[in-house]
Amino acid sequence: MSRIDEIISALQAVSADPGKAVEKHREATGKGAVGIMPVYSPEEMVHAAGYLPVGMWGGRKTISRARAHLPPFTCSIMQSVMELELEGAYDMLDGVVFSVPCDTLKCMSQKWKGKAPSVVFTQPQNRKIAAAVPFLAEEYTLLKKRLEAMLGVTISGAALENSINVYNENRRIMREFCDLACAYPQVINPVKRHAVIKARFFMEKSRHSALVRELIAEINKQPAKPWNGRKVVLTGIMAEPDSLLEILEQNGFAVAADDLAQESRQFRTDVPDGPDPLTRLARQWQDFDGCSLAVDPLKPRGRMLVDTARKYGADAVIICMMKFCDPEEWDYPIYLPQLEKAGIRNIIIEIDQEAASFEQVKTRIQTLGEILG
């Protein structure tokens, strides 16, 4: 096995077993983990407290008990998160942080039934006005106090500054990795690319950065070869499970880039410089663009998708529509005409973590391949 395969296998193992990652962190540091509900939370605070931030994105589950607590039209991420918490999967956590950028997350924050205590904060949706930054900085001040009380720690300014630096470095490395994956599709297929990105939700970020940095160095030793397949940009909340990504590979598609809330949206915007760490974190939310959960009346997502497709030489955009996600569905009629006007081919597929079969997705991907030739 090559070193590239060893690193990717290690990252795949982490993303496949978050519980084991939490236990390893507890053994190494004496501190546990705090769950981070989707989508955008200041993980740096949890990191600065010495705890492991753990992404809570649900999983492939058959839903049974969750529907007693959530309506059936709730998105499949929240359905599976509720199912997992009712099964006790999150009982190992020392706390859970909720951001509430959509109605379903507001509902979930009120219906949390896990043993771990929860804290909730609100990001301003009118993000671009001057008042948004001090408002969110004050929300983060309250969140910091609640985390300190919940975990029995003090989060110093120096620790928070260090964590911001650790996270910004991870963001930079992940952007470099994604660019490299586009250049080496024979080495990094869609499943491997996703595993490298997903593992960062369950690893201390400096450890993740070190592994991905080594992976980048090993890939750069390989000669770049011509790619005879097609390249696509993925956009949406997530593109899971792996069996869906395997359909892309089976039909000769590589992921040139993504615009997914679970993937590149997490690390495409750095925390800016400044004297106060909480204000810096608040400014990042104001600087961030292109997600249906981060409201912007100018709606730049379509332009950003066009620019991304052209930058990375993508043959098409695949819209990964999360089932029952209202914000994503509302965005679709706005950016679709922009893709069409720019002459960028696109298809839409439905993402449902409860799905047992992907035959419809397979047919649509096969058809896209035939259209592209």
C-alpha cells in the first residue's frame, strides 16, 4: 500500500467511526467532545477549551422513532440526527452547540433530547449591515460564557487566537487539497475526496492538517496525467452517502470542485485579522457568501457557481438537492437561469439519507454522461 493510500485509509477510518475518534481524544487529552450541529458554528471556541468539536451531520439511517418528534417533511439530516440521539449515539458528548439559520434547526434546538446539555446562539441573517458584526460578537460572548459554564473551563483570549490560527491553517490546506484533487482525478476519486474532507469534522484540526499536508506532498510526487473523463461541480448541502459518489466514479466523473455546506463552504472563508477574536469570528460570518443558509439579497451563488465551473474546467454542475430543505429549494429558481444563461449544463439529484436505492440518481448521471459525450 502506498503512503497516499495509507493516509486516505486513516482518514476514511476516522470519518466512518466518529465515536472512536472521540474516545481517542479523551484518552489523549483527558477532555471529551462537543457536538456541532450543522451548519456554521465558531468551532474555534470549543477547540480553545481543549475539547474536540464533532460535526453532527446524521448518517444513513432507517427512520422510525424520530417521526414521533419531527414532522415527516423535515430534512433527512435532522431526521437522522434525531434518530441517532434517541438511540443514544450522542450520549458520549459533553455538550452540543446549535446554530439556528433555518426553521428546522430552530425546531431541533427546542426538541433536543440527548443527555448532553445544549447551547444555542443566533447568527444575524441581515448579515451585510454594519450592526451585524457587533450583534454577532455579543452572541459569541454569551456563547463563550455558556460553554465555559457547561464545560467547567476558562477560554482565554490567547487560546482563542491560537485556535483561530489553527483553523485558518486548516482552511488553507483544505483549499490546496481540493485544487490538487481536481488536477489528480486518477488519484483522488469522489469517494476519497469526500473522506479527506469529512474526517476534519472528527479530528483535532492541527492533526488533520498534518495528515492532509503530508497527503498533498505525496500526491505532488506523482506525475499529472491527462483525464479522459468528465469533471463536475457539486452544489448543495451534502453529497452522501459514498454509494452516491461511487455512481459518479463508475460513470467517469471526477469532482472538480464543490459548493457543499458539508464540504468546501466550511473552509472557503478565513477568519480575518483583527485585535478582538470574537469580533474576528463575527466578521467571518459577514464575509461568507454563496449559501442558502447565509442570507444575501444580492444572491451571488449563481455567479459563484459559474465562476467555479469555469475556473476548474467543469463540464457540468450537479445540484445535490437535500430533500425537504426549504432554503435550498428557494435558491434553486434563482441560480438555475444563471447557469443556463452561461451555457453550463446541469442536472438536479435528490439527497435523502434514508434512501436505500439510488437507481434514479444513477439514471440521471448516466444520461448526463451520454449528453456530454
